[in-house]
Amino acid sequence: MDTYLKVWKAIPQFRGDAALRSWLCTATRNCALDCLRRRRRDAERLQHDDATDAEATPLLERLPDERAVGADRHAERLDLGSQLAEALRNLSPDHRTTLLLREVDGLSYKEVAAATGVSIGTVMSRLFYAKHRLRKLLQHEEAPS
């Protein structure tokens, strides 16, 4: 809902330099990043209160749901997600943005170029190096210690 409101309020600033879809995707991406930042701040605030909250939660609510994903699989997914998030944080902002617009948002090279204000060749180069760096970072994480 926040995204719709922000885009609605910002539509007068749309200059038409890029395709409307690219502009909307960029606005949506920025709203999503804001939401993630807000969640991270809230989680950090709540982390301090976890010990007292666990004692206040009724026992039945603390029991695991048998139908839910197994704890080991869930932990594995969380670990993979945190490794990917860390690897993405280690990319340069330009490489990270280009990679996310292309691979997560599904924009074409032309749309990514319009959204980031660079040439298609630069988009291709950034994608190549971002994927290469991401692969190296993730392989480093998987290496036995």
C-alpha cells in the first residue's frame, strides 16, 4: 500500500526520460528497500526484549507446528538467505542495483539501462562482474573451515 501511495504522489515528478515501467520498478524497489530497513531496525529493537517475551508467551504457542517446515530445513534456508544477503552487501552499489533490477525485478537490459541511467553495454558489464563476484563470495562461504 505504501508503494502505491508513494508512486501516486510522485507521478508529477515523472519526466518521461525512462519507460514508465522502469520508473515504477525503481520506485517499487526503493519502497521495498525502505521496508527492509524498517524491519531490520524493528527487529533490532525487539531483540532486546526477546528474553522477557519468551517467558510471557503461553507454552502452547511456543510448541513447534508439526506441519511446518522442519527446523533443520528452516535453519538451512535462513543460513542460505543470510549468506546471500551478506554477499549482496559486499557488491558495489552499482553492481548490486543492476543485478537486483535484472534478476529479481525481471527488467530487460534496456529497462535496467533506463532505470540506472547507463548504456546497455554498461548494464551487461555490471551484470557479468556482479554475478562473477557473487559466485566467488558464495563459494568462499561454502568452503570448509
